Amino acid sequence: MEREYQICTKCVMDTSDPDIHFNENGVCNHCILYEKKMSAFLTGKERDTQLEALINKIKKSGEGKEYDCVIGISGGVDSTYVAYKVKEFGLRPLAIHLDNGWNSELSVKNIENILKRLDIDLYTHVIDWEEFKDLQLSFLKASTPDSEIPTDHAIFSLLRHLAAKMKVSYIITGINQKTESHHPLKWSQGHADWKYIKSVHKQFGSTKLSTYPHGNFLTLFKELYSKNWINILNYMDYSKYEAKQILAKEFAWNDYGGKHYESIYTRFYQGYILPKKFGYDKRKMHLSSLICGGEITRQEALEELKKEPYSRKLQEEDKIYVIKKLGITEGNFEEIMKLPLKTYADYPSYYNELLTNKYLKKAIKFVKGFRA
């Protein structure tokens, strides 16, 4: 039976998230979890003291080395602001960028501007296009809303690999709770799950993934408990709006008009494929996070959602470009759009294995108890 439509009374998340639920006041589980998580963060002088201690720890770990940390850089506001702040803190970062073939000209320019002005070294990994194209097509054919996973998984695998190669202990990211809090699992999950990625590619792909950066179960397990991945924006009163103003003024940084729209594929996937095929509008989660973070009002978010994700003209231009670059026909694309909807649970994954393998469950329970 189709669920009756409901929207959160605090944010703009609604029943397009299949797992959403509401309390007696109509507030959704994402907002409730946001308040719980934010209450665990230190504020004021205590937070500043914690950040200072962390910076000193990172500096000490890098003594005698060329770099004391690595950072990911995409050209978007969060990663660019991280580059600005770590340099301000006196750290010596190596910036790492994954070129997956979908960079917009604007993102390339933003990256060049910020790193040149800050005197930060850049390592760019150009992914094998034939392998990556085959993997992206596999996810489109798998018909799950997870088509961005191949990029996300490669980025974090690359950060981990380069940090180890450079003997750097700390990986600093732009992930933050304040502006990235509302994450419906059904809209995308399995980013660290190599078994899931591999199983999707095995079923739908045709090219061997010989050079694609990836993790495994051990790296996933280690990172669950690692203290060396630092989400540094959680240690400050981060405002996305203020960050954009600073970056524009100091570094001629240009906004992309949407979260992760620095990538042409991401722009098209989030702004066209997800809404039209799955009924998922990721602007709802992004705007809801900003509402809870006090950066916009709920009414402003509702007004924004009345607009197209981005201009229809550019959507059509992106559609032509994406179809051509992926080497498929418009007919192939329309067939993909009409495939029955699937989810992460429909394919082999570490998560599914954890649910069924009693020995793995016992091992995880033991490690959790040991670390406690």
C-alpha cells in the first residue's frame, strides 16, 4: 500500500525517503539524530582547545617528513575551505585530486586558483577512463540510486593509499555533521563496500578493473575505528555560506550552483536521473542539513525546491554529453531509465554477509568489546 505523503515540520525531508519516520510533533528522524549528534560536539573554548591539541598532534606526527597530512580536493566549497583552513593552521598538506573524467572547467580553475595561492602541492590521479566508464555503466544498469559510489570509493581509497605511500598519519576531509547531516540510506549506500561494487561490476561490466583504486573488508573494518581520518570542519563553527564568501573574496572561487555540481556527471545524476527515475531529490537532504544548521529557513528551502534542480537547457546539454561520453545511444539511456528499481540489498555486499555470517558477527562483537 502506498504511504500517505508527509513532510517534516522542521526540515524539508519527506516520505520520498522510504525509511523516514516522524515523532508526535511531525519532526523526522533525521532532525532528531542531528540534534543528538550535534550535542556531542564541544563548543566555544573547549572546542578551540581540542582543535589546537589536534593540530599540534598532526604537526608532531609530520616532523621530518615532507607533509604532515593529506587532504582531498574537488574544487567544491567544503574541500576548498579545508585547504584554506589547514594552511591557516600551519599544517603542510598534500592535496589529492581524483580526475574521473567528469571535471567541469570551473572546478579545474577553482582547484588551480586555491592551491597556487596557498602554495599547496597537488597530486592528481587520472583514472583509467575505459575501466571507470565500464564501472559507471554497470551501476546504471544495476538500477540502484548509488551511481556515485564508484567515484566516492576511489577517492577515499586514493587518499588512504597516498597517505601510506608518503608515510603520513592523518587524512583530513571536508565531511561535516553541521551541513551534511541528513542521509537517507535508501538514496545511496555502500560507498566503502568493495564487495558490493565488485558484484555489481561482475554482473553488468565487461572490462577488468585492473587499476581502479579500491579498498577491501579489512580497510573498511579498520576505518570504522580509525582516529586518523579527521573531519576537521566538525572542530569549528562551520558555515557554508560564510565559507563561500571568504573563498570568493580571497581566492576568486566560483560557486557551482549545487552541491557537488563541480562534476558534470554528478550534476546530471543528481539533478536529472535521481529525480526522474527514483523520485529522489537530493536537494531535500542538503537543504534540510542547512536548515538544522541555521543557515537557511525552512520557507527558503521550500521555495528553492519549487525550482528545477538546474536549468532544463543545461539538463538537455548534459544528457547529450553524458550519453556520448559513456558510449551509449539515447535508446540505451532510455532503457536504463525504465529498468525496475533496485537497491543495495539486491546485490552481494559486505553488509549482507555480516547479516548472515555468524563468525564475522562474533569477531566484530569481540573487537567492539575489546576497544570499550
